[in-house]
Amino acid sequence: MVSLRLLLLTLAALLGTSGVCAGHRFQQFSFCEEELRYYRDETEQLFRHAYNHYMELAYPFDEVYPIQCRARTRNFEDPLDHPTNDVLGNFSASLVDSLTTLAVLGDVSAFRSAVELVEQDLQPEFSIDSTVQVFETTIRILGGLISAHLYATDPTKKVYLGSDYNGILLQRAQKLADRLLPAYLTQTGIPLPRINLAHGLRGVPAEFQQENNAAAMACPMLEFTMLSYLTHDDKYKNAARYAFDAVWSLRSKIDLLPMSFSPHDGTPYNKFTGTGASIDSFYEYALKGAILFNDEELWNTWEASYYALRKHSRSDWFYANIDVNGGQLVLPWIDSLSAFFPGLQVLAGDLEDARIKHLMFLKLWNTYGALPERWEFQLPDSTDATSREISSVPLPWYPLRPEFVESTYFLYRATQDVFYLKVAWTILEDLKKSYKAPCGFAGLQNVVSGERQDRMETFVLSETLKYLYLIFDTHNELHSDSSNIIFSTEAHPLWLRASDIAAYEARQGLNDSHCDMIASSKEPSKKKSLIARIFSILMPSVCPKTQQRLPILHSGYFSAKSGERLERPSSAPICANTRSSSVDFLRSNMLSEFPRLFEIEHRYNEMLLKPNRLLNRTQMELNPKFYEMWSGWDRAEIYGRMCTCLATATTESYEMVFSKSLSDPKQPEARSIRQVPLSNGTSMHTIELATLAEVRLRVEMLSPGALDIYGQWIDPSLFKNASRDNGLFENIFDEPGADSVDDQDSDATIVNKFYRATAVDGMMLPHNGVVRLRKSPTFGPDIISDGLLGYNNKRMLLLGGVPVINLVVDET
Ligand SMILES: *[C@@H]1O[C@H](CO)[C@@H](O)[C@H](O)[C@H]1NC(C)=O
Ligand SMILES: *[C@@H]1O[C@H](CO)[C@@H](O)[C@H](O)[C@H]1NC(C)=O
Ligand SMILES: *[C@@H]1O[C@H](CO)[C@@H](O)[C@H](O)[C@H]1NC(C)=O
Ligand SMILES: *[C@@H]1O[C@H](CO)[C@@H](O)[C@H](O)[C@H]1NC(C)=O
Ligand SMILES: *[C@@H]1O[C@H](CO)[C@@H](O)[C@H](O)[C@H]1NC(C)=O
């Protein structure tokens, strides 16, 4: 096997980057198997370049400087240097975080050597005098150890270590978790952000423990629950799950969770939310926990939180940062971390929106060759080009974060669309050309100027390169595994074997040793009694005596609407290596048919200024040339049809949320938001009028001759007979009732303003879609005809006197 692979690599090297594929140069047509293998092997070489340099130059310290080529350690002189020290515990972080990448590569000898190093070199009790972040240590180190243990003990995996393996990774994981657990002993049950591995909470000054973010507080749930399954000790699971639920309980009335809190009393530190930094892995672990543990409650949490986001977050192209109480836009930026979200949407079965949201991050990558840490989508009021460049990327660095590759991976697995292979190939080329450094990979300090950053975080090894490898390695064992594998937020694969569940269940309830931990706590005695007191408050929920049964799932794909599990998409490899099949494939994919494909270009033109250093960069532009280049299209009629893009709308759009006071004050809880039927591909929707008071509407103002958001010219005759088209009304303007319409002289006084609803609760309505509003006893004409809200005698809803042509009250 090894020599065969070497031979292939040599062959590929001889052919250079333009290797042969079905008689054509790579890239000229679509991707064939041979080409994918070539890129896979290139990615593997990139990983080895980084990993080997780390091992040679920096191990056993945490990281290697990719440019200076020496060890990067925590700041030993200044233990309070948290920005540096939070993730660098002096525990060989790059080695531990790389274990599962070696497993994914299937390199059993390198994996075995790395496990041996963990056994020989790592402090066996994790009694290291390092103050670290609980969250980062959990996802990088604890998650890495647990996942590697699963690999080492699973006979179906290439790196199965068999009887050679003594369970050392799990033992180390448990020791580490025991060191982290005291962070959970707070009044609220949600964890403190930091802990000293040797000295516990004693080692951390109080001012560094005041604030923690929602993602960090909720997140360790997957790793800790896995640990309980594997060790049969429930304390980890109980502590982390209690914290997860406690965090979710701090959401607003409309199910939006603020980004950070005080762990001492749950006070929010801010009132906004989004999908990026500080909140990202909350959504992620709700959904992934539901899949991994087949947990109904976590599924409900995911669904409610995702529903609230879709409903309130305002943009078509990304989830913007919004106020948790009103849902209004507050911070006009998106951050690099939120690029993971389309991948999560894939897992939830919401492919269509995932593909659309991914395009925005692709556009950013095209512009900057990177994802800036923060990108602003609204100009302040500067007109000068230089300051615009600066202000559109207020946080300009790109430390080689994995999230964009991650989403691309999930989208490719689910759609098998070669488009995503092209995206991955672009990233691979950028890694080789722009980010490779003498001893690893160096990100950018500034994506505009191109200034480099002498840093390679461990996630480059554990996530960025792993996801990229997995995109090209279509036959990886993970892809044919039918168990409930998920990737942790650090890309460590986690799965629960039936045998592990059975062994766990056989002993369940025997060991609620969270309680014992208090007795054996090394905290000073004063603290101990405080902890005991706090613990007794939490006791009932932290140490439940009964456990739910958790049968194994067979697929990780759910339908977003019904929650039903769907078949995992087939993993048949794509090898569309002839011109005609490539064209057919493209023609059938959703993006090539998507009429708004080029809208981002228009809408965010001002905020997407390509840095000078990248002016010649063309490979991933979403333009006709791009499709022609990589799909081999040259037929004019397809070309023409394909590349018709929507002109930018000239209508004004508004968002409206009806305040609750409009509905029956006697029945304030009479809402059932989740039952509102929304767009499911049909053009007729029905909303109970009683629930209208809770609905978030997006409307556009129609005026004669304008272009609407569907790219349609608004025919002035619409204003005479618009409503006739749907068969519900006739001669609307000739009858009394419609405000501002003079029925005596229709030509002179034709109403020249209409609203049209374009989205209800965040779901786009199709063009010509009509929503029927069903009248209810609590929401009749007497309640709504107050000038703000009413309906005319053609039964069109009136908003401030302006009719909404497609919101129609149903009298029956
Ligand atoms: C950090 O780790 C190295 C290598 O394991 C070890 O020699 C050194 O004593 C550690 N330093 C501290 C302050 O823990
Ligand atoms: C309970 O957990 C402790 C600490 O993890 C362990 O030593 C003990 O063996 C466990 N007891 C049982 C019955 O599993
Ligand atoms: C872009 O390409 C042109 C022509 O190949 C070359 O003259 C120019 O220097 C390039 N610009 C940059 C910024 O690389
Ligand atoms: C869409 O919704 C309508 C009305 O609720 C329902 O009759 C129809 O079956 C749904 N269609 C699909 C494809 O789910
Ligand atoms: C208005 O009605 C006339 C006559 O029925 C029809 O020809 C025209 O297309 C309609 N206009 C619109 C915008 O529907």
C-alpha cells in the first residue's frame, strides 16, 4: 500500500500541478477520482509539513512559530497574560489536537507514536501550574483525547490499536476533566471561564472570572457527556448538561440568547446575538448533541433557537447580529467564526439556506483570499476609498480559521456538487501559495495589507487541514460509517457505539460521584463549605437518579421542518469527466439556477473592495467567466440563460413586527408561533389573525415602474387591477373601503402605493405568493381597524392605511 501510494505521488510530481485526468489537464473540466486523490495527497503533505516541523522544533511545547521556526510557549513570566495563555497550557497542545488528524489520514504508525508520546511525556495527572480557559482546553485537549481513544479502540477504524492499547487516552482525559470540573461549582451551575490545572480556582484572580460567553459555558456538553458514557461516571455529564440547560434558560422571550453572561448570577453582559463569536457553538452543540445522544430535549432547543434566528435575523445573505428582545439589527458586521453556520444548517437538513449563506463567505474569500475576523456590511459615512477598506474590515486578521472549509465540507458531502470541490481547490491553492511558511502555516495579521502573522494555532492542524483533506478524500472511512458520528467544534469525530451505550446503561445510576468530588476537593476548607452549600442547591438537578435510554441513531441528517431523520446523502463519488455530463450536472444544480446568484456583488459592492495585492486574483469570481472556465460551457444559449442576473431592486423594503398588545390582552399566551405554516414551495399560506400580532413581516413598497426584489418590473397597470389576478377581488379601486382611493375618479386618483409582503417570519414568499389571514374571534375588524392596522373591503390588510396586496383576510 505504502509503496503504491509513493509511486502515485511520484507520478503526480512528475506531471506537475497539471496532472493528467481522463486525457485532459486538471481543472479544464470537472473533477475526476484521480484528480481528487491528487489534491487529497497534496493536503496530506501540507499537514505533514506543519506537523513534522512542530514535532522537530517545538514539541513538547504547545505550538511552533511557523516563520521563526521555534517553540511558541505560554508566557511563563506573566501568568496573567490571558490572551496568550488561555489556550497554551504547556500540555503539548499541537500534538494532542493533531491525534485525530493522524487518525483521519489513516496513518497508524504516526498515530501510535503520538499516543506513546502522550503516555510518556504528558503530565499524567495534568497537575500543571497553568491557568487556562476551560472551553479551549475542553475542545482542543479533552476532545482530542476522547476522540483519539474512540479511534484507538474501534476495530472498524484504520488506526485501531488493538491489544497494544491500554486505554491511556481515556485515563488522561478523565484526569483532565477532573481538573476542569471545579469551574462548574458556581451559584448558577454555569462554569467560570478559567481554571488553574494544578491549583484549581485558587490560582485565578477574580477579575478574570467575571464574564463568560454563551458558547463557552454551554459547549463542553458533548465532550463531558461522552466522557461519562466511556467512564461510567455521571459527574461530567451532569455538570455540563446542567450548565447547558441553565444557559438556554437565560434566553429572551423571543428565544434569542445573549452572547455573554456573568457565571456568578447569570446577568447578561450584552443584549445582542448572532451566529458567530461567543454564541456559535451553543447552536452547534444543541444540534450535534441531539444527533449524537438521540436527545429529544436538545433537538427542541436547537429547533427553537434556529427558528428564532431565522425569524428575526434580517439579512438574506447571512445571519446578522440582532437585539435579543426586539430582533432589530444592532451590529452591522459578520464575523469569520459564523462561517461554520451553513455547515450546521446542512446537518439540520436545511440545505437550501445553507447554500445561500455559504455564498456570502465565498464572496469574502474571493475578495480577501481569507475571511477577515470581522467584516462590516454597512458603510458608516465615509466616502474615501482607503478608509472604506479599513472600516469594512475593522478586525482585519485571518488566523487560518477552519469555519469556511468546514461549511464547504458539509455542503459537498450533502450535495456532491462539484462547485464545492472548486471552492476547496481554491482554498488548497491559497494555502500553498499564500499561507505556507517555512515551518508550518502563517495566517494574516491584515487581510488588506497582506501583513503576515507568525502564529499557527492548533486548529490549523486539527480542523482546517482535516476538513480540507476530507473533502478530497471521498472514500474516507468516516464517509461510509453509518453510525451517529459528529464532529466536535474542534473537528474531533465523536460517536457512541452500541456496546458503549450498553455497558454504560448496565451501570447507570451507580456512580453519581459529582457529589464525591466535593468531599475530596482540594479547595481550602473555607471554600469547601461554600462549594458544598452551592452544591446542595444544585443537587436535585445535577445528580438525577434516573437516566434516559439513548438508542443509537443511524443517520445524522434531519429534516428541518419535521425533525424526521432523513437518509444520509449517498456518498457516490463525482467523476463527471466528460464535457456533456459536466454540463448536465451543472444545469441541474441549485446554484446554477439560482436567479440571485450575483446579487451580493451589487448589494455589497461598496464594502467588498479587493485589496491591491489581490487585484489579479480571479479564480473564484462568481461571474460568467468563472462558469465557463471550470465547467467547459461554451454554448451561448445556456451561457446566456445561466448568467442572467437580477438587477438590484429599486423598491424600498421594510420590516414590521406587530406588538403583542394588538392581540387579545386577555389571552397573552394564545400564540402558537411554530404552527404558522410558512413557505413550503406552494404559493398559498395561511396565518391565524390572532397570531399575526407575533409575526415578523418583510414588505416592499411597490410603485409604478420600479423593479421589485424578484427582478420584475412593476407594471403601472398593476395599480388598477392588481388584485384581480388572484381571483379574489374585482375592481378594487372602484369601491369604497380602500383608504386613499377615490372610487369616483379612478384614473386621477389611483392609489400609487402598495406593500407586498416578501417574507413572513424570515421565510421568503414566492413571487405572486398570497397569504390568507384567517379571522378569529379575538382578532376581528373592531380590534384591528385602529388606523395602524385594518383591512379594506377587498379584504387586503392595511398597514398604516397602505394596502398589502398579498395579505388577504379570509372571511370564512
Ligand atoms: C512546560 O513543559 C515543559 C515540557 O513538558 C517542561 O519541561 C516545563 O517544566 C514546563 N514548564 C512549566 C512552567 O510548567
Ligand atoms: C465511580 O467513579 C469513581 C471516580 O471516577 C471511580 O473511582 C469508581 O470506580 C466509580 N464507581 C463505580 C461503581 O463505577
Ligand atoms: C497583475 O498582472 C499584470 C499583468 O500580468 C501585471 O503587470 C501586474 O503587475 C499584476 N499586478 C499585481 C498587483 O500583481
Ligand atoms: C405545503 O403546505 C400545504 C398547506 O399546509 C400542504 O397542503 C402541502 O402538502 C405542503 N406541501 C409540501 C410539499 O410539504
Ligand atoms: C390588468 O388587467 C388587464 C386586463 O385584464 C391585463 O391585460 C393586464 O395584464 C393586467 N395588468 C397586470 C399588471 O396584471
